Amino acid sequence: MTNRRDALAARREAMGFTQESFAIRLNVELSTVGRWERGTLTPQPWRRPRIAAALGVSLEQLNELLTGSTTVSPGRPQTAMPQVESASRFDHALVVGDARDAARFAHHINATRISSGALDQISIEVRRFATDYVSQPLSELFVDIRELRGAVVRLMENNRFPIQMRELYLAAGRLSGLQAHICLDLGHYRAAHTHADTAFLCAELAGHNGMQAWVRGLQSLIAYWDGQLADAVEFARDGVRYCSKGSIAARLPSLEARACAIRGDTHGALAALASAEQARARIETEDDDAGVFTFPSAKQAVYAGTTLLALGNRATAVRAARESSYALRLYQAAPPADRSTGDMLAARLDLGRAYLIQDDLDGLAEQLRFVLVTPQVRRTASIVKRAAGIGENITCSRYAHSPQARQIRMEITSFCAPPPALPPAPHAEAT
């Protein structure tokens, strides 16, 4: 049996709120406020600072209202002031009034304080999203990431504690970075750039060099797939000045190498690949982050394979095949949650393209056999672009008119076709 929270309802009414206006103030459903007051639902920790601020109470007083262990006066909180005997009524009123103002100021500040538990929960959720992003379809994460980012932004609106603000800015930056990744994978490059710019600003305000370096890598990645190769190189190079440790030190030159290779800068590509290998060798401890915020050796091998393929000769194609095969072995040996579907598809497509450069259509067909059965929900924009590129390579190859090549091109064309539009919803019959 649940206990009604009559004191909570009384406090809400004393502050001039109806249940409906209180729900609007907190951006929750009307039924949610009713369930809070009936005792059938307890507000989540990250939401409580906003509730406390609306009710004009501290977090401790709000917890008492929720547990029913005590009551808070229905009126606005008053601070008891010691009476000071003074010969001057003016001086007495001034002292008491000034102290009252200080108490109200302190109360307002305390009402914006976020509990350490709420901050920890936000960090846990962000880490979970970053980990799940590696292996789960985007559709399962987009809404949750968006909602948590909105909650973080609301917590930041009135917060006055610098240390907490830095943590909130960092969380907002990570969530914006995840949204940028989703937009990138969906092929919405302008939106991806916007989210990434926001992520960098948040990382800068948080004073977090590692996050700034990661976002510069993300901006390089977006620019690369958007065809802005010069920007992709510059973003990667600029990120180095923020980077002091961790796998991001290997990610940035790997991104630079791939963009240089597509631009035809063979020397720059090979030099950046060497820098990435040296950075990997210097990594002494594992990253504090997880999932998409890290750059594992398997992903580095995928990038190396793509870079070597872009250099466009048979010798580098052989090296590319070795890198792509190595990436696949690493991912297949990893726990399922760490197997990046996108990276494994990319490695297979690169490996197939390397076989094509070496005139091995059977090898290409074998790799495509794994790729072309990928469900539509897991086909990112970059994977579709890679597959379409192989189709173009086949058309320009010596095997362009062979039956096997024609069959492969047809299958790639079908794979790259956009999903069919959903039929319009039928109109409901009048009743």
C-alpha cells in the first residue's frame, strides 16, 4: 500500500501551482505529478533539483516531502533571524533585512545544487549509450540520447556550482557528440556538423582537453564523408594540440592519413600512418572512456586498410588486405558488445576491394556475401558509399562485362537502393 504525499501537494498549492501548471513548469505529464503526490511514483534523482527549485525548498527538504518523514511549512521558507538590540531602529532593520537577503540568496543557490548521485547517474547513462552505440541499431538510441541531453540542458539552466557545471558541460558535449555520430551515419552531414560544433563548445567550457581532441576527430570524420577533405585533414591535425594520452592520440593521425590518401597526398598519408602506429605503441594504460569514445586497435587497422587502398596500386592493396583481415580477426575475437558492426562491414568491403585490385573476383564475392545480407537498419551512409564505390570499380575493371561482375553489380545496386517509402496511413473511419 502506498502513502499519499499530502505535504508535497500542500507545498505545491502554497507556491501557487495547480497540478497542471506544475507539470508544465517541470515539462512532465500531468499524470506524473498526480502519481508523485499519490505516492505511486518517486521522481528520479536527476529531476529533483528542478522540482526543489520550483517548490522553493532545498533538496533535503524535498526528500523529506517525498518520504513523509517531516513537513515543510506551506508558506515560502523563512529564515529565523536573531534579534539584535540596537539604539537605532534604522540600523536594526538594515541588519535584519540584509541578513534576510543573504539567506534568500543562499537558499536560491542551494536549490540549484544537483546531488552527486544524479551526476553519477548521468555519467553512467552516457557511458552506456557510448558502449551500446558500437553494436546496436541507431533507432534504439536516438530518442534516449536526445531526451537525456535535454534533461542535462535543463539542469544547467539555473545551476550555480562551477564544478557541477563542468561535469554537466562535459555530459552535454558527449551527448551532442553521440547525436553527431548518429546524424553522420544517417547521411545528414549538415546536422552532424552542427551537433559536433556544439559538442566542441561544451568540451571547451568544461575545460576537458581529451574531449576537445575527440570532437576534433569527429569533425574530421564528418568532413571526410562530406567530401571536405582539406577540412578533414585540418581538424585531425588541430586535435593533436589537445591530445595528451589515450587512444585518441592514434585516432587523429589515422583520420589524417585516410583524408590525405583520398586527396592524393601519398607522402602525407604514409607519414600519418606511421605517426598513428607510433602513438599506439606509446599507449600505456587503457582509456577511461568506453565504446565510441575510444579507438581500439581493430578500428585503427580498418582505417589503415582504407588509407592503403586509396593509394591505388597493387602493392598497397596487398598491405590493405592484411590490415583489413587483421581488423576482422580482432573484432571476431572481441566480446559481442565490442564488435563494431560498421567497422566489420567496412573491413570486409575494403578487403573485397583489395581482392578486386588483384583481379580476384571470387575473393570480392566472398566478402560481399557477408555484407549484402545486412539488414537495412544497420546500413550506415558510409557503408552504402563504400559498397557503391566497389560497384563503380567493377564497371571500370577488365571484368566489367563478365557474368559474375554483372551479377555483383546488380546485387550492389540493390543493396545501395534507399528503403521503400512507407505507405500513407489510412484515414480512420468516422464513428
